Amino acid sequence: MTAALEAQALGRKYGRRWALRECTIDIPAGHVVGLVGPNGAGKTTLLKLAGGQLEPSTGGIVVLGGRPGDTPEQLAKVGFVAQDTPVYARLTVADHLRLGARLNPRWDGALARERVARLGLVPGQRAGRLSGGQRAQLALTLGLAKRPELLILDEPVASLDPLARREFLQGLTEAAAAHGLSVVLSSHLVSDLERVCDYLIVLVDSRVRLAGEVEPLLAAHRRLTGPRRDPGGHVVSVRHTERESTYVVRADDARIHDPGWTVSRLSLEDLVLAYMDQRTEADGPVALEVRR
């Protein structure tokens, strides 16, 4: 099966500043991928490179076996929903569907109409009068009806209330399962990733810190709490108090069975925060928005 996305030493530079550098990842098809990191980490840059909206400064990227945006056929394979869930305020819902049919050779009109009806969107209503959640659902409908093989979503629910976020993500999960989509979803909200994603990429300081399937990644890490001493091996992050230290480490049987340590498993939130906490003290703290 063709990989959804392959990048080798991928980089993008704006003037003297690297927005993304030394990015090497290989995402198998069929996954719902969570892309997470602080603002400015390179998430949107990576997504735009995958969508063919930007050209690499270094390295290379292959999406669904081809160069992003290289041909009309390649463009048709990829759907993109940007951060502001773009729709045209003065066009009606029906106008959007007609425009989608005109622009997309693989357009599935039946799917679009079914989703619009199920979501209770009024075909004659202008998009500018829709709620934020309805606009997001309309944008998702346009992306899905394009019938892409890969759907890219750049923080599509960041501005939505919890109910609208849940409804959007539920629709996304159902569509991915029904149509065998590969999905890359960028989000600050770890709770979103926990609901829908089975593959994780963590970007910090314009570099990939962690990538892989969620369950094996969680199985490969542990939290160790105990006396202030070096646990050895691969330490992801550490916190010290006067009496004890808490480490997040890649799991190792020798350390896990050391009676001097209290060992516990990590949630996805714990894992993400540990890898985002890898900066030096001089770099300052890294903030991640986590909502329940």
C-alpha cells in the first residue's frame, strides 16, 4: 500500500528562519494522524508542504506516491481544510456544493447532499449566517465530497465550543472509517487527539520529536518516580522536587522492575507534554493547551 506521506530531511525556510527542518517521517495509509506542537513549531508549514501550497527549501516530500500539487490528478487526491474553516460568507450552502462540483473531478454530490441534510444545514442559507460549528461542518463536507485519499485539517475546531468540536470530530471519525481515508489533523487540544487519532506526530522547535502509532508509543514509555538519581537509559523529561524526581523514560525492563522506582503508565496527554518539555532552561517553557 502506498504511504500517505513520506518526508526525508524536509525543511522550509522563511528568510533566515527555519519553520521546519530535518523532518523525516513515514506515515502509512489508513491512519488518522494527530499533529501536535506549540505555536510556531512548524505544523501549518508541514501541512502546506503536504498539500502542495509550499515548496521545500531542503529535502523532499511524497504524498500518496507523488509530488504534492504536481498534477491535477495529484491535487484531486488531497483535501485541505484550513484553520479558519474557509467558506464564502455571501454564498449559500447550495452554492458551495455547486462550486465544489465544478472544481473537483471526483466530486460526490450524493455524499455532500446527504451530509448537508443530516446536519440540518439549510441549502438556501448564506454561509455568513451559519454558526461556527455549522461553517466547520460545511467545510468538512466540501473536503469529504471531494473524495480525497488524504484529508488534511489544520486546527479546524480550535475556535469551536465543546459540543461543536465533538460533533465535528465524530463526523470526521465516521467518514474516515466509511471511506478508508487517511487523515492528518493538526490540533493544540490533546483531548481531540485522544478521541480520533491512532498515529501521533509531535513537533517542537521546527523538528519532529516523536512519531508513530499511538498504542505502541504509549506502551514504550513509563513514568518513574523515586529518589533523586539518574535512572539511566533514554530520559525524555525530568522534574525534581526536594525529595524525589519524576522521569518520563522509554520503557526498559531493568528500570521498570527496580524496586527503588514507582512505575506508572502515561496518558496521551502525559506523553505529548513530556516530549514538548525537552527544551533547555534557557529556551523557556513550552505551553500546550489541554482542554477536557
